[in-house]
Amino acid sequence: MNVFASSRLTDDAQRYVNHLYQSDLEGYVQLIQFEDGRVCKIFNTEYDGVVDVVEQVEGQNDTYITPNTFYIPIRRADNMRHFRALYIDIDLLPGASKIETTYQVYLLADQGLIPRPTMVVDSGRGIHLYWRIKNAPIQAWYTWQELEDYVYKQLKHLGADRQATDGARVLRLPSTINSRNNMMCKVLHVEDTTYTMYDLRKTYLRYNPKQCDTKGTKSTGQVKYLFNSYSLHMARASDIETLCRLRHYDVKGHRNGLLHCYAYWKGIYIRDMEALSNIVYELNNNFLEPQKQTEVDAIIRSVDRAIDKFIDYEQGIRTGDDKRISKNMRNRGGYWYKNETLIDMLGITEEEQKHLKTIIDTNEKYRRNNERRRKERRNSNGLTQREQKRVDTVNAIAELREQGLTLQETANRLNMTIDGIKYYLYR
């Protein structure tokens, strides 16, 4: 559907815009221009302004755009509105050509290892690959990231850039110039195809929705997922934020542990190391007694390598390349901490656990299960089945007595004894 077919854009820009920004676009698209390696201009626009903004920057240097959108005009991963595409930025390996690399990509698609790209862009020095998807909200974030990492791992040997695998990424806009070699960024190929993330997950991640009720079974030894490891890490990062707020950011004695966990868990879905650093600095600066920046930088460097290991391990499980499916934490790639370890390391109290999503001990888990069961036993009036039956019986007796029926007549009408009627009336 070429919604911008009558626009003033050049052919490459128009093909790009038509492919990604259909009439179902919601939220803000951001364009960024760089000069001498620094941001010099930022444009935020909704659907109606996409063509006008793109037209302004055509033919200019080092202009980038977000394939995905944001619900407010601030480009942060936490502000995601719609995921509109998977994408990979391939930096050509020494001696490799764009034609040969693109051929290798399509060869992998023909072998069924990756989906066929819906758009290929010559970025000036490398190539960008896109897989247009039916737009999905932020709740599908962990599925998007899992698929993004799958494609990245399959193309890593061709020069895929891990830092370009987060949802808030900007990529070069066609019809603008790469100043490094003065080459125009242009669209090489477009296909009118739209994938759904759920079909892609089923096809490439061996995901079976029937296997999402438990984490594992003793009979088969197979791992089953209700939420995957990506969503777990997201929830744990949120727990760190909650814990700091509960303590009013008075966290001396636990700063290193908090920042280490936060940087790693956030890094699972914020791959741009500069953006990740800014988010970790922001948390550190909220502390009543912040850590030194050199110490924070050391933490961020340490998690960078662990994120690569996490991707390799997780994608190995889902593609069947990694046979190390085990409860043994030492066999897993990246940092994996048991809840009891985290609770001890961060000094989390029982009261604090009541406010957390995932970092809880067995007692808190039992408390939540018991509370859930109690709620499930009660109806919309807050009553159990027995309590509701008593209320209904008392009301029925009162209604018949108001009509002038005797105790015997009331008992006969309700198929009860007189003693039973008296029990409800006078207890």
C-alpha cells in the first residue's frame, strides 16, 4: 500500500517510507543528523509529518531514522510504541563486497535459516536488512528482541553489528549521504511482504505455544517457557528500579551490585553502549552517594561481553544448536543469579520483596500463591461460595417473611426445616 505515492520524495526515500510507515503508524518517528560525530539536529514527527521531514533532509549528510516508533518524542527503549521491523546493520568484512554479502544473505534465506528480507539498503559502506512486521506494541518487546537476536546470530559471521540490535536504533535514511565515503544511501530491493512476529517465532525459534505453561518437565527434560529469558531480565531490571525507590536511593553498601545487575539486565535489550551507559549513569546519579564514573564505566564494560554470551546461549537453545539445557547455572551464557543469591547480595528484606516482580524468596512466593487462591475463591462481592450461599438464603427467607408467610410455609417453599429457618434468622 503506497500511502505516500504522490509525495515529493525521491524514489529511494519514497520506497523506504512507503515500506515502513504505513497508515497504521502510531507514535513518533525520530530523525537525527550528525556533524563531526555529534548530533546537530533532531526531528520528531508523527505519521502526517513523515514526508515533510524526510523531504527536508534529502541529499544531506549523515541522517538517521528510527524504523520503530515511540509514544512520546524521546528516543528511549522504554518509550517504544510500535515495533515495525526487524533489522540488521552489516559492516562489510575485509575483502567482502556488498553484492557477495547480499548474495550470502539470500542464500541463508533459501536454506530456511532466516526469513527473506523485505528490504535491502546500501548504507554507503555496508548494507542494512529489514524484515517488515505487522506492527506490535511494547508488550511484544521480548518477542521482538528474541527474533532480532536470532537473525543477528545467523548473520554475525557476515559482519552483523550487535549494537544495532535494539528497538530504539536509528539507521541511515536512503537519499542521504554517508560522509565517510561520500556515497549515497539507497534502496537496493523491496518486497511487498509483511511478517508477523508470532509466525516468525514459530518458524525460526521452534516455539510451541502449547509448551508455555511450565518451565520444564521431568519426563522429557525439555524446557518450556511461559515468559522467556528476555522478559525475565526486563522484569528484574524493573525490580532494581523499584528497590532503589523503596530505599529512597540510600543504597550505600549495595551500589556495585545494583549497578552491575541493572547494567546487565538493561543491556539485554539496550544494545547501544552509549545509550546503556547514559541509563546506568542516570540511576547512579540518583543515589544519595553515587559511585565514581570510572567504576560505573568498568561495570558497563564487563557486561558488554556477557551480553554476547547470553545471546549465543539463548539462541543456541532455541535453534537446537546448544544441548546444555540444564538447571545448572554454570552451564548458562551470561550472568545468571538465583533469587536467593540476589536477595543476599542486595540485602533485600521480606517487606521489600512484596513490591518486587521476580526477585522473591520461597516464602514470598507461597504468600502470593495463597493470596491468589484466596482471591480466586471469592466472587465479585468478595465472598466465598459458602458465604454467598448464606447471604442468598437469608435474603430469600427475609423476602418470604415480608410477604406474610409463616415459618412452616417459608420452610416448605425453600425446602428447609423450621430449625433450619431459625438457624439463619437468629444466628
